[in-house]
Amino acid sequence: MTGPKTNEGATKVGERVGTRAQVRYVRSSATKAREVLDLIRGKSVREADSILQFTERDISIVVRKALASAVANAQHNDGQDPEELYVSACFADEGPTLKRFRPRARGRATRVRKRTCHITVIVARMSDRALEQLRRKEERQPVAGRRGRIGGRAATSRRERVARSRQQAAAAQGQEHDHDHDHDHEVGEPTEAMVMEAEEVDQVAAGEDADVGTADGVVVAAESDDIDDDVDPGEPTPEMVAEAEPADQVTAEEAADTADEESADDENTKGDA
């Protein structure tokens, strides 16, 4: 080729642009390789490697190896930083075609062309302006760290917002600090309100103790109005005796009726015999 290699970005014959890596005699057609190379042309090395990693084409494996080789050449031979490189040029040239034949009907044969190609990947350092834009873009994007933490500038701005919110909440709480209790007493000493409340509780408890007494651990209501003080605890009262007399009369009548029924049954039995 007599003129400059324009797909490499050269403007003069023999001009060397960037760092290259070439894979020759790849058993694939140049058309298939160009479809993948078009995806990474002009991309940064990191982005191009990510694209090739998830491209569902077999030729992308070969192209990714060529890209890694070009980056290694630029790092070791030219002393460049891999993070500052981008794919300046990539192309696929046709290689020799292997001719084979496939047998067909009636004794005929069909030619089979097995294509090959030469893949070339060239990387170069990005301009200062492009590097500055790339750094700003990375700062704006949140970077997920360990346990889902956000890093970079987004994390700093978030921490600042949280700090401001906490300061505003503390200021609002200080303004609304208006309670009924006194602030003159020391911590641990009872206030006047506490003393008055305790006295009210003691009074209520004293009234309950006057109404309720305890005997052997069992609470017994003190109903002194219904109990005669002149009667011993074990003797029945006149009211109890008056209530018991009608009950005894009813029981005696029931017993007499039962005896009459039994005697009538006995007489009927004797008459049958």
C-alpha cells in the first residue's frame, strides 16, 4: 500500500499512531469481525472491555484478547497508564481464503470458501480535555462499595445533607423545649408537683386500708353494718333461725308424702299376691 493507512488515523506514509496489537489468520470472515469492532471504536479501554465481555459473538473473544495485548504493549513498551487509553482505531482485513469442496448430487461438487482475516486494534492516550470530562463523569456517578455503600462525590453530598438536617432538627427541638416542670431543681431531687402527687396517692391508699382488712392473706370486705356484735361467730342469729324454720317444714311435708306413697305401693303388691 503506497498511501497512508487512513483507518489507523495516520496522515503520512509510515506514521505510527498509538500502540497496536494484531491477530493474523483468524478463522472467521472480516465481515463478522467488523460488526464487533464497530462497537468498541472510540471507546475507553475499560468500557470497550466491558462491551466485549457481554457481546454474544464468538469473534468477540478474539477481539478482547487483541485489546488486552494492545494495552499491555502500551503499558510495558511505551510506559502509558492503562486508565488513560482508548481505542483509537480497530479494523479487520481479509486474509487468504481456504478453498474446499462439498460433494453434491449427480457427481457434482460445490466450492466452500473458508474465510480468514487479520484483526488490528490500536490504543492511544486520551487528550487532557477528554480525561477531565471522564473524571467529572465518574465523580457524578455513584459508585457502589462494600455493603451497598455509595462512594465518591455523591456520598460526600449525602453526608452533608444529613448533617444539615440533623442540625435543623436539633435547633427546632431547642426552640420547642417548653415544659411545665421547673428547671431550678437538681437532677434526682423531687419537685413540688411530684411531692403533691405522692401525698394524694398516700391519702387514697389510707382510705382504702380503712375500708378493707386482711385476714390470713385474704382480703375481706368490712361489712360491719349487717353483722351483730352481740352474737359469737359460731352461733346462729335469730334471722338465720327464722329463715331455717320454713325450710324444715317443707322438708317434713315432703318426707310424709314419700312415706304415704311407699305404703300404698306395698298394699298394692300384697293385693296382687
